[in-house]
Amino acid sequence: MQRGVSDMNKLLVTLALVLSFASPVLAGSFESGAIAVVNDDGNNLRAHGGAGYQSAKVLGVLNRGAYVRVLQQQGNWSEVLWGDEQRGWVNSKCLVPVSQYLADPVNKEDVYCPKDYRRRFVADLDKTHPKAVIVLEDVPTLFGGGGRIVVSDLQGVVLWRGPVTDVFQDPATWNPLFYFCSHGGVYWPSVVGDVDGDGFAEILAGDAQSDVSVSSFTLARWDGKVFSVVRRGESLIESPLDSGHYSWVAWNGGDRFARWIMSVKSLEPDGAVRAEIFEYGPGKPLRFGTAILRMDASGAAFVKWITPLRAS
């Protein structure tokens, strides 16, 4: 079992490889190194050569939403790098700048997070900011959409806006306070509020994950002025086993048996959390259930089962 944060890291590496080459786009053409997006389906990626490249060997097919790095242009054809550095030539008429692709209403479902993702949370930030509104403001991306934090007080005055531009300008310094629901995984707040009873609001988000291995979380806390990350890529593992206490750990247990909090679903009115509990290990069936737990600085303590553990 691998920590879910590894899936997020793979996604960010891909993002870095693509966007780190981006450069300004000139009207009607692309500078060398610019990122372009394919704007329709069925475009042949061809080898070099042939009259107008029409008779050159077909290396692959580029469909709408594929992104490439433009190396050079010759007439109506562009040499591009696609995917895992596959190099070839494509007709330039199918390529548009990233900004144009993101702004096209036709692509809305591909560049924004789905409507059913929760974007508005109401929480007491601290003693002086009751019933603040925390909004995830939509940010279109080539990877399925992102969310920027905007925090407002009870009167609607904006107290803080989270980061967004760093993820585009320098992906190597991606900030975990920028959330996303990309095609490769979801990283989005599940609960916002005083999760651990310290008097300050927290944002808890499960890290992007594509399987049922031990999950990890990122926790950000309001400090009176901004949200700051206080835990990154840590898992909530029951330790000792059958103790009912789930400790924050940087899980590296591989295939060892574990019982863990897979996801946190909601914050209850009394401050407890409703969460999915999973357990799995060598020679054991996958079991899962739903429980109420109470969190503190060290992790979470079991309160009661809503649905006891059962085999899948």
C-alpha cells in the first residue's frame, strides 16, 4: 500500500514538465517552447517529411484537449512534443493558445471542477471572526479545474485570498493551499471548521489518490490572518491496533496490515467528524465502515460506529 500523496506528486511532476516550458504566444503563431492545446479531434501527428507532411508516417492521433510543446513552425505545420516527449508534426490549424482553450465555453466541463464539488463553507475562524465564509473560487486548468480560497467575514469583507498563480508560473513550488480536481486525482477540502478543538478553523483535504491504499491528508489552520499548512501528506493510522486512536504519521508501511481513516466526510454539529475507516493487509480481506471520531492535535479518537467494519 502506497501513500496517496504519491499520486499527487506524480500529477505535479507532469504539471511541472508541461508548464515549465510555457512561453508567450504571438498572434497567429507560437514561439518556440510555447504550450498549445489541440482544439478538435482526429489530428494526425506525423513524422518529418513528405509533401506538406500529408504523406509522412502517422505516429499518433491528437484529439481535443491534448497539450503539446511547440518546437518550431514551418508554413502550416508545427513540430511538437506530445505526451512522454513524442516528437512529430501536426497541422497548426488545430492548435490554440492555452488561454483561448480555457476561455472557450465549449470546454467548460473539462477545465472546471464538476458542479457537485462543495465550494462554500461557513465556519468560525476564531473568536473574533464568527460565521466566516470560505469559498473555493473556480480556476480553469488543463487538468480539470482548480479552486482558490477566498475568506470573508460575516459582513462580506474579504480577509484573505489564497494562492493560485504559483501553480502556473512555477509548478515546482506548487502550494498545497491551491486545490484541484484534476483528471488524475482529486485534492479538495472535505471539512472546514474547528476540527481539532483548538479554537481556530482548519481546512482538511484528502490528498489525491487513485486506489484504496493508505490515504493521506493535508491540514491547514487559520492563524488570525491567513490559512497555513500545518500537516502535509500525513496519514491517520490506528495505533496501537484496536486502541481506537488514530495517530498522525508519515506512513511508509508498504504492505503491512493497517487500519486507517480513508476519508473524512463531514464535520458534525458537536465538532466531531464522520469518517470512512478502512483496514487491509497481507492475507486479510479489505474491510471498511463509517465511524464518528473526535480529533485533537495528536490525531483522532474513535467515538462510535455508524456502519461497523465489513468485508467488501
